Amino acid sequence: MNVNIPQLADTLFERTANSSWVVVFKALITTHHLMMYGNERFIQYLASRNTLFNLNNFLDKGALQGYDMSTFIRRYSRYLNEKAMSYRLVAVDFTKMKRGIDGVMRTMNTEKLIKTLPIIQNQLDALLDFQANPNELTNGVINSAFMLLFKDSIRLFAAYNEGVINLLEKYFDMKKNQCKDALDIYKKFLYRMTKLSEFLKVAEQVGIDQGDIPDLSQAPSSLLEALEQHLASLEGKKTKELNADTRASTLSSAVSSLSSTGMSFSRMDEKEKQQALEEEQARLQALKDQRLKEISMQTPPSASPSSQSIGLANNNHITPTPEFVPNLNSDLFDLQPAFIPAVQSTPSISTANSAWGGTPHTRTNTQHTHQETDLTRLLLNSTAGFCILSLPFCSLHL
């Protein structure tokens, strides 16, 4: 069944109104999967809706695991709502934006950067609030949601990290109010880096290969001190500010550490993309092989080339007889069911143009009969008969 994106989204929202945690959880996982791998118009539609998932009070009292699973449903729906809300605010999915030196976050101006980073922080907070421990991840449904969150966390924090690098590079050229906001953002960034490290440890304990988990390199603590001293000097407070050389060295060291973290996240992202492409190619090849197998089972065995050549040789020695009577049930005449080769007596005079391009003229019954007989023999005996039979005989007046 083919449905458009609004119908698909509305159907998933209807599923979340079910009282069973199984139905609701699967609908949320399907929604998250479509947000990650589906067409961007899907998340655009979610962001444009007046209401999103209203599951803050969801509780399944009837099922055996209803109470425990309802807790994860409430947390998971909150993250999906925050993900859609982020797209509504900035018109971009942070997990899919261009990264690198010339990426979106690295080239963003100061004013827009200070407004955008808190949005990423809110989405990351909602993701890390899922708080599943290794024992709970033995459940297949929770594990499926956790794996999608794990992939989102890598891409989301990579964008977050690049935004903070850009913020630090611009910090010492900012105005006082901007420096105050930037310092607050950086302190929150350090806290979220610690929480993400705990989240990744859980991922490692549930079977994710350690090579698929990026390394988190924190900036030196001296950078925070330098940022605070610079803000204090702008506010007119008496403080010992670092000289320009020391400040530049500290900033360079911090940017280098965060850039190393960003490269680690990028490698993981590229590795995941390559793995996804390989899996997709494997599925396409499996479908192709299955289709070829089905076609081979439906197609009857064809004659061998030797038998075909013998048949052609025999056909070349057949001399058509002039007294041949056409078989009305042959495949040739089936191509034009409206054509009746039998001789018909038509005393009336044709006034339509001839199918052969001639002008209207009077024909006698005798001429008509001879012309039809000659035409029939021409169609059956000439090598051009197949081409002639493809003409629209409904316009030929015989």
C-alpha cells in the first residue's frame, strides 16, 4: 500500500494512542528510524505539526512489564519531540548537517552560534536522559531504541563539539554579554561531555565494539580559567589576566584536543555509513538473485542453438504454394482481430481515402475480389507480411 508522508506520520501517531506498551514502543522506534534514514520531508512534517507525542503520562498497567517499559516510553518520546522541535527552530537536522572545517557549525557567526548551541544542548539532554543500564538493555525493544540513540549521540555531539570549537576561537573577540553566554555554554558542554562518556560506557558493556566508540578528549582545565579571567576583566573586576602568548597557547591546545575528538566522531560516522552501504548492496544483490531465480522458474527451457539452426534451414527450403489457404486462427491474424480476410461482396462505392494513399474510386465486385486475393497472397508469401500486418486495417476498405 502506498501512502503519503502525512498519512504515514498520522498513522504512527495513532499507534501511540494505544494502551499497550508494545504497540507504542514499536511506533516510536519506527518513527525514529524514519527520522534518521527516511526522506527529510518526514521530519519536516513532524516539525510542522501543532502537537507531537503526548506520552508524558503514559502508563501500561495491564502488561507484565508495563510499568518499567512505560518509563522508557516517556523518556524516548521526549527525545523524539525534542528532535522534531530542534528541526522546527533551525530548519536543519543536527545529525545530518555538513561537518568539518567548512561545516555549518564551524562557519556560523557569533550571534547565531550563541542561539544554536543551546538547542543542541537541549536535544542532547533529552537523549542522555534515556538512562538505560546494561541489565535493562537485554530487552530487544529497549535495545533497538538504544542503538538508534547511540548513533544519534555520535552525530549530535560531533556537531555540538564543532560549535564549541568555533565558539572558543571567537571568544576573546566577543563583547561582554556574548562572552558571558559563551562561558555558560562551555561549562555546560564540559558537563555533557562527562554524561556522554557514561552513556558510551553503557554502549560498550552491551556489546558495541570498542573500536566503534569514539574517544572523548577534554580541553585542559587551564582554558576554563583563562575564559573566566577574560570575562572578569571585561566586567571591570580586578584579576590577573593571562598574557596574550599564554592565552593563545592555552586556546590552541584546547582547540587541538576538541578537534581530535571531532575527528574520532567523524571516523565512527564514516565507518557506519560505509557499513550501511555494504548492507544495502548485499540486500539489493539478494533481491536481484531472488528475482532471477523466479524468472528462471517461470520461463520454459528454450530450444538449443543447433535445433534452431536446423529449423531455419528447413524453413528456407519451403516453397510457398499459390493455392495456400490462410488459417484464420494463426497468430498472425490474432494481431489484428478486426481484419477478416474472407471475400465480401460490397456493391456500394467507397468514398473514403484508401489506406495506401490513393484517391476514392469506383470498384466492381470482380475487381474487388481479385485485389483481395492478391493482397492476401502478398501478406502470406512475402517477407514483408509481418510489417504489413501491423498496419491499422480498420482504415483499409476492401
